[in-house]
Amino acid sequence: MSDMLYEAPGTLRAALALLSGANGKARVMAGGTDLLIQMRSGRIEPELLVDIKHIPDLRAIALKRGGFQFGSAVTCMELIEHEAFARAWPGVIDGVKLIGSIQVKGRATVGGNVCNASPAADSVPALIAAGALARIVGPDGKRDVPVEDIPTGPGKTSLASGEIVVSFILPKRLPRSGDAYLRFIPRTEMDIAVVGAGVNLTLDRRGFCTLARVSLGAVAERALLVSEAAAALVGTKVDDAALRQLAAAASAACRPIDDKRGTKEFRFKVAGVLARRAAEIALQRAGRKN
Amino acid sequence: MSTMIKYEEKDLKVVGTRPLRPDGVDKVTGRARFGADYSLPGQLIGKVLRSPHAHARIKSIDTSKAEALPGVKAVVTRDDFAEMPVEFALSGELTVNFHDVTRNMMAREKVYYDGHPVAAVAATSESIARKALGLIEVEYEVLPHVIDVLEAMKPDAPLLHEEQYTEGVTPRPDKPSNLAKRMVFSRGDVEAGFRQADVIIEREFNTKPVHQGYIEPQACLASYTEDGQADLWTASQGHFVIRSQCAKVLQMEVSKLRVMPTELGGGFGGKNNIYNEPLAIALSRKSHRPVKMVMTREEVFRATGPTSGANVRIKMGCTRDGRITAAHAELNFQAGAFPGSSVAMAAMCTFTRYDLEHARVVANDVTVNRPKVAAYRAPGAPIAVFGVESVIDEMAKKLGIDPIEFRLRNAAREGTQTYYGPKFGPIGYVQTLEQARAHPHYSAPLGPNQGRGVATGFWFNIGSETSSTINVNEDGTVTLMIGTVDVAGGSRAAMAMMVAEELGIDVDKVRPIIGDTSSMGFNFITAGSRGTFASGMACVAATRQAIDKLRQRVAQIREVPVEAVLWKDGHAVPAGGEAGQFAPMSLADVAKVAGRTGGTIAGHAEINAQGAGPGFGTHIVDVEVDKQTGLIKILRYTVVQDVGKAIHPAYVEGQLQGGAVQGIGWALNEEYVYGDDGVLQNPGFLDYRVPVASDVPFIDTVIVEVPNPNHPYGVRGCGEVPIIAPMAAIANAVENAIGIRLCEQPMSPPRVLKAIDDAAGAKA
């Protein structure tokens, strides 16, 4: 590691100015739980670290126009401990809870999890299923982008140079809605998803599914929004036949690789199994009075 | 002096209790100093350049650019180390050959594995050292490589060592090969035995290499002086053996090298050998500065010893009433880059739990392009036993005999002749089986997709060279100097307890420390479960010598014959009868006047402990299998083991639990994953999956105590037996749960799910 500058600006404007002056040799740091490991292993050698944890707006969780919005530097534990958010989006919390240990979650952020762009990131399929938007601010102003459009491949995002994800915006929660995220790991914790599945659905008064979103992680170069799988649920009572179709559509959407974490064949099968199990939990949560 | 002290039954006050360990407070407060915690003023940081190739000839190494980098103080390569002839030495349970040791620590003609050291740099900072590694130019001629053991045994396989002709076969082969050595252990007439069998089962098993997985990466600090002396701090299982190996490869006199032990963050057999130590000394010699070297986790995985991956074939026959008539095994073990795997140990443990008239084990030691394997807790035994105990389970099932009953019908007992050599003395195998059968776990109900498995293990345990010293301090407290590293199992506590028992004082009056190599006689490595057995015997011998001196001193002070003085409950008391009466003296009373009545009182012992007691264990495990994902969950686990005598039962239980957990990791998820390029793909704890705490239930333990007649307190040693049975026990439980016998380890979810799908396909 050669000389490196660390800055912790207190305003977004100052952070953007630092990034624009750094010619692409800067990295944005939120929790740092991925970044520091990459630096220590020599994979990246940034000349400037811009720590965004000291920007108050990026640390806030708020209800705006009926929907939740939270800053990209909110830590996982802060989100988990926010009771109203956790009640509205238990599936997002399922994902956030799986990021590292409690100690890691005390530092790690959802913003970092999304921008690190691991195809196996646990909060990402849950956010995609939730229909979350990411608010991005950069030299050319502000834009809101669906989370599924942020990671483009392992370690790569659609962010332009100098841009920062500042917050995540979730839609207003409709009655009779529920979401869930499950991941498969061979251990019980402290591991990385071999397959991840997030399901979010809304029922009408008669119990028919009116809206559904399904997302899969770790089965392609980035987390996928699987509309065919969602379509299998809409208009049904999320019965066994619909769940079978959901599982088949989820498996069909995978484009996995064989790697040290699992085989292709395994990921195809387990994607379907987990999508179904996540849908069953989401269904049960939607049926709860909230 | 006679060095062997036999077992005597007596009332115990300290042995068998559970005091806090002497190293406990330092460890929970962070004060304990492990290898990486030592530093010296002016020290440099050493780093190693490693081969990116699995197999290549080194055409040239140019270090000039690295040497020119400001801050770089020394660079060493093969040119800095002498050629070593073929010369063997014991290192833990395995044997090393210095011709290969020197090549493993620093490549000479060829690199043999991804991660093989080719150069080392010492610089004023770690970042400069890293930068310097990038400036070293190595020209390689990349050669074809071979990773798999069966591939390596094929006649046309890429050859690692051009001069390697298989030992142990006649006539000597006319071509070199990767099969370094073949050994055969045999008793009776196996073919005749199979002719008597009503049931014959033959199966093939495969296991992957697994790493010892110690938490503390190898770390050392070396300081070489201008007059040719060196101090070395290193985290090892045996500082005397590290000293021997370093002195040999560096061509130093042994007395000029002093090795200080550090606290050890786990070893499990993986810290018996030198890696960075001679490089650090050589860099210090060249730079005239102390040099510290700490491995990264990636280096630990790529270059320090895992145990062998293996291919195992087992064939066993038995009569209808469950009596084994013949047993045959072929063990093909990966040795890694250089010969010398644990296959011989594995061969001797394969069938040893059973009383067999006809048995044969063929053991093949095979070189492949992987790191040279190191010992790992009961080296080799779990691999062979996985196969045998799976076949036993299948035979019992086929005959409708309870698996524990089947084993009891064939169990080794006192007087059983083994197929590899000795006849057993008193052993507790049958007791472990009987206690397992009587345990509530064995009859507890099971739910759907749940199953129960049983398996058993045997390990020799060893003795060997050991020294120990006790010094009685002026206030009557005692300092105990031990020469066997406490590999974190709590052996220091056990030694202090035996000394306290002998002296008749409280254990907190005895402070045990680990001496350095210059402060006491030679001690072999802490390996083979020998620590509490051998070092315990040396501690008792040293204490008894001190007690003799105490009695003589009291006899002199009280003016009675020494025969009149008895040592009892921490006091010199009259022996009774006609011998003479006197006022008793406590240890503190004698210590207080020791200086002016002839000098301080000490005892020491230098022994080669013999008569280690074999250990046996029986494991019961319950699993649940998720048939849609292939995930195996361990629901309940019980270890029943004969330990001879548990000096400190809590630390014995810790050994039984730790061994079982490492075995569970081996069974479920741990494996080295290589790419087609021969490069290790998972050199880190994220993707090399050891169990985390929440993966395992509380491991229940039952301690069986059949005393070893060759130890004053009956100790056998207990650390290795518990890793032997888990793989087989879990595989048997999975078979019991879902009716599918898994013969490949690890039983990771992708493998299990594929087996479930294949079985469903076969039925359809």
C-alpha cells in the first residue's frame, strides 16, 4: 500500500467535490467491511477514501409520503433495530440480518452491500423484490434508479465516476403484503450465499395475489429480477400449483456457474426450492394483520 | 535412574478435579503472547514470493531490482541454502527427509505446487517487502501437473521427481513414478478368510485434503548475531524439533540456536515442521537485523500442510452371525509435493479395533502437485476408518444385527494380536461400546428424515523423549518447567496437578512454564497425544526426585535416618515404627531453610517415555437431511472414549469435543478446491468452510477410565482418537436417515443432493 488520503466530509457537497477532484482514484467508504478487506489483500489500492458516515442525511431512516426511505450509510444493525421498518419490510430485514456477524453488521451498510456488487449480496435480492429505488447523486445531479439496475456484474456497477448512492426509497406498503428472503449456505452463518431468493407479494381481500416480485441472487453475474416467476403467482391463491410454477420459473431463470461455492446443477435446483420456501413465508406474512 | 513409573491406584486430592488453567486469564484478557506478538527493536518484516504454478522448472531468479529498492535489506533464494543429502528424522508422527525439507522451504530445481516459496525478502516495512516481491523476476518453464491421487498413479501421469523409484516393491521398478512407497501390513491368509465368509462387501471411498485450520497463522521472529548465534521465537508444537530442523538446513551448531516457545493458537499436527523459520534466520543473518515473518491466511492454506486426500478400497467378509472372517484394504494417499504422507499410520489404524485372524492393508504413498502434507490429529486414521466403519455398518444392516452389537462380537480386547505388530495390553474399547449402547442417546426417538450413526476409532498414542524440571522456591511454592508445548489443550494445568498431587500441596502453589531450548534437555514435539502422558511422567519423576532430596534434607536437619522420613500430604513426617520420631516439617518449612542446609531443592528428569496406552472411542450421531437441498444438520452428538485417566476432566472433555467438531467439518464441508490450472481456489476461511459454532450441537462426552499400567496416574492421551470416527458416524447416520450410502467426503450439499437425485433416478 502506498500513500493514501482518508477524508470524512460532513456534507454531501464536500464528498462530491472530493470525488470529482480524485480522477477516479478514490473509493467511497460506508461501513468499509468489504473495502478494507479488498485493500488489505492488495486487490485495490485507492489514493483517496471518502468516508460518507459523517453526512447526517445519509444516516437517516424516515417515512416519506407513506414510504420508507433510508440513507446509504445507515448500518445494518440500525435498520434491523428500526421496529416500524422491520414490521413493514421483514424480507428486507431477512437479507440484512444475514450480512456477516453482529459486529460486522454494526459497521456494514446496505449502501455498501449494493455498491460492492457481489452477485451473492444478501440485501440486494430482498431490495429488488421490494421494488426499492436507489437515489444517486453525482456531478450531473440526482437520479432514482431501480436497485436491480445498479450492480452490472461482479464488482461492477452502473454508477458513473463521481456518483454516490445516497439513499434507498421503498414504495408505500399496501395492506395484505409480505416479503421474505432466504439464502442457501452450507453452514448456519458467517458464509456467503450459494443461492438467494427474495419474494414480495400483495394479496386482495379474497386472498388472490395481485402483485408479486421475485429476485434471485448468486445464480448469475448479478442479482436477477425474475418476472416469469412473479407472473406464476399473480392471479393465484399462491397454492401448490402456483408455487410449483414459481419454482420452475426461478430455476429456468438461473444462469449459474460451477465454482468453489457450488455447482451449476445445484444452483438450478436450489433456486427453485428457495423461491418456493420464500414465497411461502411471504404469503404467511401477508396474511398477518398489519 | 529408572525412567518408567508404573500405575498405582491411590486416593487422589488434585488429580481428577477441575481447577482453572494457568494460562486461562492471560488468554481471556488478551495478554497471552502468540507468535505474532513478539517484536524486537529495529526489526524488519520478511515476506515470501511464492510460485503461481502447480509445477514448473525454475530457469532463473533475478533479485537485483528488489535488492535495489530502498528499504530492502536482504533477499534470499535457493542460492542461500545448502544442498541437503537424503537424511531422515522424526517430526511428530511423520518422518521428514532433509533433502526434501530444504526444497519445501525454498524451491531449488522446480516448484511443485501453487504457493511453493521461491524467494524471501526482508524490508523496513511490510509494504516495501510486498513491493519488492513484485520486482523479483523468476523465469519458469511450466510443466504438466497432477493433483488427483489416482491420476498421479497412472503410468503416463506427469512426473514430479525424476529420481523417484517406488520403494517397497520387488523387483525395483525400471521407471520412476509418483508412487513413492508401498507398504503392506498383513496377518493370516486373507483369501482363506474370504472363503469362510457368508457376506462380502467391497466399497471404494474418496476423501479430500483438509487443513488443520488452526486460528493462528504461522509466525516467527529471528535475530542472528555477528558471532553466529541466533534467537528464534516461533509458534510451534515443538521448539526443540524446530531447532533441530533449522540447525540442520542452516548448517548451524545446535547450541548456537535458541528457540523460545510462544503461546500456540492451535496446531493439530500442522505446526511440527519448519516453514518461515529458516528463512527468517537467513534473512537476519544477511541483513544484520531481527526479522519477523507472519503468514497470511492465504499463505497458510497454500503452503502449509493439509492432510492427505485419498482413495480407499475396503473389502470385508463376515459369517451370518456377524463374525468378521477377512479384511482387506488398499489406501492411496496424496503425500503432496514430497513423499511421506500419514498412510503408514492410517494402515496400522485401519482394522485395529477388531480381533481379526486374516487382515491385509496395502498402503501407497503418492506424490502430487499440492503442498507437502503435514500431520493432522490422528494422521491418516480418519480416512481409512471412514471406509471400514461404513462397510461394518453395511454388514450389520445386511445381517439385521445392531451396529454396536456387531462391533462387540468382533472387538479387540486385552490380549488381541494386532495385524501390524503388538498384542494389546489392557484397553477400553469394549467399555466404550457398552457405555455407548447404554447411553440414552442411543435409544432416543428420531423424526422424519433423521438418522443415527455409530462409528469407532483407535489411536496408538506415543511417548518419546521428554525432560522436566521442578524448582522449590524459598517460600515453598514450586516452579515447574515443562519442555512440551501446551498446544492449547490445557496440558500445563494437568502437569501442575500431577506435581501438586505428588507433593501434597494446592495446585495454585505450582506455576508451570514452558522452558526454552537452552534451559532444559531435549523434548520431542507435542504430537501423538503424548503431552500429558510423557511430559506428565517426566514431571512426576522430577517431583519424586525433589521429594527424595526433601526427605534427605529433613533427615539431616532432624538427625534421623532418611528411611525414617516419609513425605505425606505436603509434609515430612515420621515413617513410624522404630525409625525415629521428629516434629513434622512442611514444604514451606524445608524451603525456608534450604539455602543454609545445603542449597536450593530441585528435581529434574530426562526420560524416553515408553508404554503409551492405546486409545479407543465410540461416537453416536443423529442427523437430519434436507432432501431438497442436500443439507445435513447435526442434531445430537455423543463421544464415549477411554482416556486411561482424566487428570483434568474439563480439558479432556474439551479434547473430545474439539476432535469431534473437526471431524464434523471434515465430513460436511471442508475441502481444498483446485482449478484446472492446479491453483488453489479457496485459500481462506470464507470458502474453506470449517464449522462455525452454530453448526454443531453441544457435544456430549462420556469419559471411560481404564488405566494405562505404564503411567503413574494411568494416563493414555486423548487428543487424537476423537477425530477418527466422525466422518464414518455421520455417513452412517445419513444412510440411516435417507437410505443412501455416501462414499465421498465431504458430504457437502451439492454432493448429497446429487446422490439423492441419482438414487431417485435409479428408482424411476
